[in-house]
Amino acid sequence: MSPSAAPDDRVLAVLAGLGVRPGDAELTAVQFSTAFCGPCRATRARLQQLQRTRTGLVHVHVDAESHLDAVRALDVRVTPTVLWLDRSGAVVTRSTGAPGAAELAALVDVHTPVAR
């Protein structure tokens, strides 16, 4: 994963409107989902499990259908889409589709400590 660029003020404003507070964690996973999306439910469950075991991870779930302005502003085209933010609010990476448990854990492990 490449180092993140400086946070974009426009992106930060949109995320703040969704209640996202990247300064509260080493890594914030902002997941955009829709109600009838099976891969979205699987991704949400995996991220919730990781949040219980990674002290520096916060998972924020966003209903894409209820936040269409944010979806457009952040160029979310498919669900699930996860924006991974560092503590400054910069987007570290973006993932789409349903990543496997090992793939999610590897990404999270780069940025957060495992709870003991």
C-alpha cells in the first residue's frame, strides 16, 4: 500500500457529514452498502469482527441509498465500497466488492495493532 496523500478538504467535509471521525482511530473503514447486497453483509460482518480484535480500527457503515449526495461526491459506483482512512483523514486505499477475510485482515494489520 502506498503512503496516503494529504487529506482532501472536500472529502473530509462529506465524511464529516456522515459522522466519520478519522482522528479517533489509526484506521477508519467507511463502508458504503445497500440493503439487498449479500457481499455488503459479508464485508460488514468481517469488518465488525476485525474491529473487535484491532484496537486501532473503527468501522463506519453508511447506507448508500440514504446518502446519495455523499455517494456521488465520493464517486462510489458499486457496493460494497470501503474507503480506508488514516488518522488525518486521507484515503489510504479504496476497496470494492467483497474482500476475503484474509485480505481484510492483511490490510488492517498494516495499520492497527492486534488487541491482546
